[in-house]
Amino acid sequence: MRTSSKQLLILCLAMLLVLACGLSLGDDLTEEEKVQTAVAQTVTAAAQSQPSPQPLQDTLAPAPTNTLAGPPTNTPNPCNSAYFISETVPDDSVFNPGESFTKTWRLKNIGTCTWNANYKLVFANGDQMLGPSSQNLTQSVAPGEQVDIKVDLKAPPSTGTYKGIWNVIDDQGKTFVYNIWVKIKVAAGQPDLTITEFSINPNPPTQGANAHVRVRAHNAGTADSAGFALEWYGLSTFGAPSCTWNVNGGLVAGGSVLLECDYIFGSWYPIDKTSIVYIDKSNAITESNEGNNSASITPFGVNP
């Protein structure tokens, strides 16, 4: 509603009140003057009751406060900390019952303290495999240096899978390298055929003259072997063997046999060759170690 309409309504109400109630506005005023006085007072009161207009003010958002990033917090390196580099005897390596072996862990010192000779490798749990309960480090290891930690072990006498857990402790007895382990499989006993003797007499031989060859075959495994063959090549470049021996009855575990033959070289060769002998070259026998089935003489040749 607009202001003029409000004022007109107030004026009408005031006149009705004066006429109805007989307001006393002074005895010496005429009726017309009384009405005018009442209206004026009413209008003044209405005007005073209206709120005074307030000036509008802009509401300003406070300026953002810049937060300066402080320097990064450096996390100090611990006194004792290690990084795994490598190991020997990979998991599930196969050994014969009772076979001895050495496990090695290569670690790097990435802490701030030097590992001294009072730091120890200690057995934690699992299969100890006749290893020591603890053993001291054999050298000091400064920060940034590497060390090979070795432990001598022995495969259990029964077939199966075995796992031993080890830790490294400092000179205060606190563990800082946890759960480094050795895990192996023990297979039923197997033969291991190898050559323990190989000679040619004379050496070097002479073209057209007799050369006497001696070869000793040995079973270094834990089980007897079936029959097998040996082949000697006067020169490793020959297409066929110069002498062949058949050991039809095989060898018992730990047993050996000496084999001999005579051979005449029909040509001469410079002394920069190789003479080689193989045992079970065809791999007819399953062995615990297939990597030791040859022996050689080098340099070798034949005099004219």
C-alpha cells in the first residue's frame, strides 16, 4: 500500500474517534478547530512511528589471507635399516637328503648407523636345517655399503619341503631385518655321475704313436645308478668318439670305476686344442646335478 493511502486512512479514523468519543481538545476551540487539531496530532504520531530510512552499505567480503607454505618436513633416516639386494639358493631348490649347502643374503645398509661385529643373524622359526641359533656378522658395514650374510645349512634326511625364517638384530638386540628365509625341497636320493680322473699319456701324444687314456667315473649321489656310457673325444672337434666305455651295471652310491683305452692319432695338431670326455652324454640317467658330466684337457695337441 502506498504512503498517501495510509495517511488518508489514518485521517478518517481520527475524525471518527473525535466525533464518537468527544475528545476534549480545549474548551475555547470551535468544533472545526478541534477536528483539525486532532487530525494534525494523529498525522504527526503516524509519521513518528515510521522507521527512519537507513542508508544502504555495501557488504564487502574480507580479502583472503595468503598462507605461506613452510619448508618441507624432513623425515630422518632410521639408525638401522636394510635393503635386500639378492640371495643364493632360490626358493624350492632341490637337494638330496642330508646334503650340505650355504645360503647367502646380500643386504645394503641404508640407515645412518654402522653395523658392527656384534650385529647378528638369528634363527627365528621354521626349519633350522642344522643351522646355528645365531651368528655374528664377520665385518663392519658402514651406511651405503653392502654385505653378504652367509649361513651353512644341511638338508633334512627326509623328503619334503622345508622353510626356515631368519632375522638380523643390532648390537642392542633389536630386530631390524625381519623374515629372510631359505626354502628348499628334499628329493628322494638320486645318483650324480661325474669324472674324477682324466689323463692322456704321453701328453702331448705324437702322431702315429700310441696314447694311453685313463678315465675314472664316480657316482657322487645318494642313490645307485643304472647303466651308462662314457665317450672320449681325442679332440673336441671330432665328429665321433675316439673311445667309448659302457658301464652296464651302473654304479652304487659313492662308487667309482677306472676305465682305460689306447688310441693312435693319425695326424698332428697344434697345441691349442681341447680333448674332452663325457659321462652319460645322452642324459639317460636322472641325476641330482646334470652340470658336472664332462672333463677336459686344454691346451692339447698332437706332435708331428
